Amino acid sequence: MVKKILVISVLSLCLIFATKVYGSNDVIKLKLNGETVSPDVPPQIINGRVMVPLRWVAQAMNAKVSWNQNDNSVSIDNLGVVANTPDNKVKLYPFSEENGYYKGFIMDIDGKRKYFDWYNMANPSFLPKIYYDDLNNDGNKEIIVILITGEGTGVLTQQMNIINPENFEEIGVENPLNVIKERVKTQILKGTTESTVKLNIDNKEEEIKISNDPNETLLDNIIFNEFYFYLIEENKLVVYINPIISYQRAGIGIGQIKISYNFDGKAFKAQTITYNSNYYYPDPLW
Ligand SMILES: [Ca+2]
């Protein structure tokens, strides 16, 4: 996926344009694909030439810029498309790569492009997914982008984005963790041989008994923000959440909560919340 396109000398870190000399206090704007960006080093006029920071330009062209101390060189590597729809109409390019994450993405719809301030793991096993589906039943398809923001033992976190392909506008999706805070009350009652987890969902109570394990330390209360994933099931947006009751169980423990969403005319809002003592994972999960 990463393709080396060229290596240049460190001396030419800037693109150079011959220009008329304006006052040295004039701020030179940098526009990338029509959008003004603010690079850490602004474009400058030096000896009558406009010098533009290469990193920002290269990143807007989906390339990664790195400095190689060993041979005094700068490498520009094309990051390439990381996700696309099957018909290749919609493509997603990372803007930059830092510390194992892609930071910022450029969405391309039939050649029209927009930058989004998203992040995703750069590990090729956990790239973003794009779907093209009419989720709100208005006869027009939306672009659905699911980003993996975290993954590890007992950890899976995602971010869901729904985009109107006509104008690149984001359609809101109610945050499932806020929905849980508002509508789910929980309690862990620790006993000597057996403990009880209470889940109160929209005033309907579930009691889950668990046998105590000397190797396990139950948390004081349930954590919901460490393992959840989004799916589109029968044209509906859903999210599955694994409540965490101890770190020894690494993401499994008492089953799953599922939130189903509905479109209310403006945004996708949580409708039903259900609890299941079994686990459901799509195959493949990612
Ligand atoms: Ca639609």
C-alpha cells in the first residue's frame, strides 16, 4: 500500500515559485484542494520567490513525508487509498500518519474532495470501512464511514460518520456512550462466593449472577467505553457494546447491549436498547 514515489535532497524542502515581491508582512495563504490550511511554517517570500512548506503540500496529495538522518534525505511516500466503495465511486485517503495512526482523511467522491478531521489506526488489519447505503430511507444513498480508533486485548472502539454525498455534510449520529449514560443504570454488588450485576435499561431491570473468581477483581462499576462496534443490519444502524466488569475478562463478561438507531429527519437517534447474555460478532468482525 505504501509506494515510494521519490526521494529528494533535504535542501529542497520547499516548493519554489518565482513571484513579484510584495511587502514582507503580507500573509501568504496556503490552499489545499480549495481549503485554506494553516501550516506550522507559513509560506514565505525569500529572494523574490514564494517558498511553500512541502510537508503540507505532500500530505494533501496523500503522501507521507519523512526525514532520513542516515543519508540526509527526505522521503515522500504515497499513502494511497485506505478504503473505498466496491464501485470505487467513494475513496478515502489518509492525510498524514503519526505514531501508528492516520490523522485526518480526504474523501474523494467522483473526483470531488473534502478533508475530515478523523483518525484511525494505521495498522493495515484495522483500516476504515466505507459503505454506500440508503440508511434513512429517503431514496438517496449516504456514505457511511466506520473508523477504528482503538484496538487491543479487550479493547475495540470505533467512530461512525455518515456523510451526504451531495454536499459532504455530516449527518449526526447520537453518541452511544451518551445514550448509555442517560438510559442505562448499573450496579455491581460484590458477594462472598457470588456477585450480582444489575442493569437497568429504560427502567427494565436485568440481574446477572456471576461466580467469584479469586483471580478476578471486579470493578466498582461497569465500563462501557472500551469495547463497542457499529454494524449495518438490514439497512439499520446498530451498535453492539460489551460492558466491562473486570480487566481480567478482557472485553467479555456479562453479554452485550445492542442499540438500534432510527433517523428522526435530522439525525440518527438511538431507538431501542436491548441486553443479550450471549455475544454476537460478525464474521469477520472487521
Ligand atoms: Ca438516504
